[in-house]
Amino acid sequence: MIVGNCLILKDYSSEPFLGAVEIEGGIIKRVIQGRVEAELDLSGKIIVPALFNTHTHAPMTLLRGIAEDLSFEDWLFSRVLSIENRLTEKMVYYGTLLAQMEMARHGIAGFVDMYFHEEWVARAVRDFGMRALLTRGLVDDQGDDGGRLDENLKLYHKWNELDGRILVGFGPHSPYLCSKEYLRKIFDVAEFLDAPITIHLYETSKENYSLTELLKLGMEKVKTIAAHCVHLPKESFDKLKDLPFFVSHNPTSNLKLGNGIAPIWEMIEHDVKVTLGTDGSASNNSLNLFFEMRLASLLQKMKDPRRMNVDTCLRMGTIEGAKAMGFKSGRLEEKWNADLTVIDLKLPEMFPSKYLKNHLVHAFSGNVFATMVAGRWVYYDGKYPTIDVKEVERELKKIEKELYS
Ligand SMILES: [Zn+2]
């Protein structure tokens, strides 16, 4: 399949040119420069690499807007957890379909997830067609984790590397909800399986533990996607750059829950790998990574407008996120995954066309024309070809009644 006859942005560091992309078996066969006879003519549009959301809790779309104007502790412990306790497997499945609908509409091809009933998140990812790195959220109480690590292992053995789209890692929630012994065990398992972990790290100013100790417990040996890192100790930056350690920067969630601004410019200057995440819908409240990209840029420019050029922002949102997850995506090039998104250049905010890359970061709403994952359209011109939208809407209506009336 050849799609294009439109502008192509190969990656964050290049400039758009007129061309097309040939796709075969979910992989990019070649990128063609110049005018060609495309099977799918997308003139008037631009094809760019799809985005990768490195931190979310997908089923929390069901909890959007339920807990506003609260402290982090009240938000989590008195509001969110009481509703989460009532979520069934079926609810998690449809909540994850809804999350993917929203993400696909914003040009996202893959996401990192940490939640419970994760088996049903996996089923929803299988059915919708996105990429994902899935983890079961792990917490323990004096060594007893209620079988969570076993569940995570079961998930790993059943779903890891399915279709080349689903990967499974391990999800220690945070150093404040996991004992040291438990963390050591999780890091050991992850190292043995060569699987990544994702963890909430230094999200609030109250978190008080030693990063050096965490690394020694085994974290330094496993690929880590660390969400938030608002209060990550600055003296650790030089050490982290040499580790398989990726920060997932979640600017909206950090602001909305009053946790502050992560010093990502200093991290980037120290070559720490920084990616972008939305966090769950109860703390954001949307899954729009274009918005996060813009906010990430503006928050750093507050101190110095020369920080965070658009290439840096686009890299965080595309190839760096894909790399953190373990996918060869985020660049439109031969032998790379056919994960791309199409944006309509007739949108008023895309003028003048000479400065398109700047518009992508600082003007674009995030409402794309289409998103392709592994060579398949998961969103195209207002439609979701892989799912029965009417059925999803019916089920969501029932879920809303069960949860909120
Ligand atoms: Zn989170």
C-alpha cells in the first residue's frame, strides 16, 4: 500500500518534503520523495511519526472529572480509590477501548499502562489495535502483595510479544507503596526476564527515599520508565544518563495535583532520556500528547525562552517514547514500524505552511485526520475501523449508570 502524495515529516530532526510512504506487513517498505501514484491520496495533509504516551492508566477514562480541586492525598485516597474498588473486568475493558479511541484521535500509536484487571486492558489493546507496554500495578503490605506479582507474571507469559504490538513489563507502583524487599524481588524478576519496569518516582515533595538505594536494590539493572520525577535529586542526573532509565514527564498531571514542574531541561542538558506521558484521565483530564508537548515546552520557557526547541519536544513525544517502550517506531524510514499519523493542513492553525513543525508543537489542537498502527488504520476521518463504536457507546452508558447513579 502506498499512501501519500502529501508532505512527509520523517522524524523530529528533519524538514517536511513532498512524497509518499509504502507499507507492507505493518512495516515501512520505503519512503518515496516526489509525486507518485498513491493508492491512498492524502494531498493537502502531512504524515508524521505517531506519538507514544509513556505513562497512563487507561481505564481511568471512566473516572474523568470525578475528583477536582483536591490535594494529591485526598484525590488518591478519598476519591479515586473508592471508585476504583468498584471497577469490574468488563468496565476496565471498555474504559481501555475508550482511552484508545481518544489517544488514536490525538495521533498516539502506543502507551505504557499500569493498572489492575490488566488482562482486560490487554484484551482491549488486542481488539483495538494499538501498541502497549502493559504492567500490573504492584503494591505490598509488609511483604503481602495479595498475589499481584503472580498476576503480573501470568500477564507476561500470556501476552508478552503478542502480535509484536503488546509487551509486558512490571509495575511497582512507587517506593512509598512497595517495601524494599518487595522492590528487590520485582527488580530480580524483571532482570531475569529482561523485561522493563515502570514506577511512579518522586512525584510529590513528600516522597522521601534514596535513589541510590533504589538503584542498588536492582533498579539500575532493569530498563525503567519513571513517571513524574518532579523532585528527582539533581545530583543523580549524571549517573542516570548512563542507565536504561527513561523519565516520563507528565506536565499536566503534575500541575493539576499541585506537585510542581519537573526540571526536564536540566535533565535533557545532562543527557537523561526524557519522554512524555499524560497520566490517567482522573488527573489530566485528557489523553492528548500534543497538548503535553506544548505544555512541556512552555513550562521550561518560563525560565528561559531559548529552552526546548521544537525538535526536542517532537523527539520526546515520538521516537524517545517508542524507544522507552521497546518499539522501532517514531521515524518514517525503511524497516521501521508503520506507526504514523496524518494531519490536515487545511486547519486554520497550520498556516503558514513554511513553519509546520513549529505549529505541531505550539499551535495544533491535536485532533488528527488519521492514525495508523502497524500498517492498520485505527482512526480515520472520524471513524474507528477496528471496533464497533455503537456497541462501545452502549456499554459505556451502562457503566456510567452503574458507577454514578
Ligand atoms: Zn500514574
